[in-house]
Amino acid sequence: MTAPLPKRIIKETERLQSEPVPGISASPHDDNARYFDVMVEGPGGSCYEGGVFSLELFLPDDYPMCPPRIRFLTRIYHPNIDRLGRICLDVLKNNWSPALQIRTILLSIQALLGAPNPDDPLNEAVAKQWKARENQPEAIKTAREWTRLYANK
Amino acid sequence: MSGYDVEHSIPAEQKEQPRRRPDLSTFFGTLDLVDTSGTRQPQNEHALPLPRDVSAAFRNLANAFDMMRGPATAHEQGNNDLLEQLVQSLMQSAEHPPSEVEGVSDEFIEQLERVPKKELREEQSCPICSNPFLEDTHPLVVRLPCHKDHMFDLECIQPWLKLNPTCPLDRKALVKKKVPPPPSADDEDAEYDDMYA
């Protein structure tokens, strides 16, 4: 567990601190520089607006050959995020590329909040609500409600 | 949110194994059996690795990661959840093995265009390790065929290409479907003689 930290991770971490992405913060743990506490603000105009969501991010030993592992810690009502906070997002799986970075991945996650994709669901129940035209207002109301309840600053 | 162990009703005493580094030699042994890229191409062009060997490669790696998990301390709970996900996805691949490992051949990597040092500029860096090429006194930089600006340290791009035949910058496929090299006439004669002499 004491292998030196790759330069790329050091550089990414420094840049995350010195030029933070608006609405996103990521800070490494003091005792494990591969483990980050992440905060993502719900995008304006979405049903997650006003919420601050906390996530955990871990860079595996083979990063950047493999994607970072990311999970929502805050409860969220979203068709592509399951009860355990796991995220269904192509760039975190098959479409990962070592040219992507922590910041680009977090931006993708923020974009996913702004544009839920119920056609590629991880959370079947939520996706079903989201897809049925007559239920959609209800689903969006629930998402707003959960944001207010769980994603407080 | 309740913890992973609670959700999966894992009793506490199962978490007492000591943490240690996994031994990956079994994994690489089984990987050898299923890697069919380049010169590792089997003699029979239609031969595919046995699904059980492909399964074994994934399962071995899953076991190694599983061992790495070790005991859960409150602090590292998160990491262990993530490792568990990885183990599960590997086990899933073991259940439904892909018919081939997809990476490019060693020959493909050897034939990539090398970029001479005098062509490299100060501000150019490797998209994978993000270090400027010229920081290295003897940079070994290759250019992928998809675009003239898609340059990488050979050392960085190689492990990626061995598993994924795509450019990290534009995801373009770098190889067409694998075509076995046509056997030369001499080879065939030699084989013929062997069998019927």
C-alpha cells in the first residue's frame, strides 16, 4: 500500500485545489491520497438545484488504465443512480479512457444530474416512474423533495 | 445509509482476515492461455481460447482483489465497497466470459510511428501520465494512426492498448477485426512432408 503516488495523481489533485471546477470540490484524505471526498452541486434548472451531494471517489492502483470508482453517499432520486449510490454512466465503465481525469468525470456526473437518462436505467423503479408520461411530474417532485430532505448544505 | 455488511448480511467474524498483497502469478499464468494477440495467435485460425480458461483468468483476478480487501476498518469502509464492486464485476465476466481478449498485438505496438525528439515541443505532454515529453532526456513517444496530434509515451499507451484497441483521445478503433496472417507456401509444404513422410 506504500507505492509512491504517480505524478499524474499529484498533478490532478493540485489542479483540483488551485483551479476548482465551479460547483464541484474534491479533496483527498490526509492518510490516503487516492481517496477523495467529493461535493457536487445540483445543476441550476434541474430538480436537484440547490442540493449539495456528497460522493466518495477512489483511484484504484491501475488508474488511469481503469476508471476511478465513484459512489453517491447522499441519497438521491435518479434513474441512473441506485439505492447504494452506484452510478450508471458510460465513461465510468466501457467508455473510460486514460485521457479522462477526475475533473472531467465529475463534470460528467454533474451533467448526468441535469439530464437523467431513464432509457439506460440502473434503478428500475425510479426509471419506470420517470418514463411514464403521466408519472413524470410525480417523479420530478420526488427528486426535488429528496434533494431538500437529504442534500442540504 | 446502512453499511455494506449490513445490506448483505455478512457476519462480523468474516472480516478478520489479515490484509496482504495478492499474488498475481496465477492470474498472469491463466492470461497467457487466453491472450491470442499477434504472435500468440494459435496455429488453427479458428481456434478460440477455451471459455473456461477465460473464466479462470477473470476469476483469478477477482480472487486476488478479494484477498486485498482484508479487514474493514471504519475508515476504509468505502474502499472496500468499491473493491467489492470490482470483484463482483470480474466474477460476472467469469460467469459470461467474452470469447476473446480484445487488445492489440505486440507487433502492432512495435510498428507504431515513433516521434523523434526534435519534433517534440516544450508544451506537449502525454495525455495519460500528463508529464511533458521533454522532461525525459530520452523520450520514447509514439503517434497513433488516428490523428497526428495523438501522441503518447510508449510506456503509458502500451498497457492500455493491450486491453483496449482504441485511441484514448477519440476512442477510434485502431485495428480491424483480427485477420490471421496467411501461412506461407513453404510452411505448408513443410507441414505436408511432416505428416506423410
